[in-house]
Amino acid sequence: MSEDYDSPYYILNICSMEISNEFEKGRIDTERLVGGQDACIF
């Protein structure tokens, strides 16, 4: 069973992890979140 890298769920998973990591570091760049992570927003 291979990973489907084009799957929206896969992309959403990656974005969620990145966002969680930013929260853990205690610094969210809202502009980057909105502008750079738009793949996460459906």
C-alpha cells in the first residue's frame, strides 16, 4: 500500500502537523498561516 501524495487528506495531515509544531513552539505567524498554508483550508 503506497502513500497517495496528492490526496487532500495527506496534504491536510502535513499541514496539521506543521501548524501543531508552530503552536508547540509558541509562535504562530498568522500571515504565513493564511497565505502559505492555504492548502490546509478547504
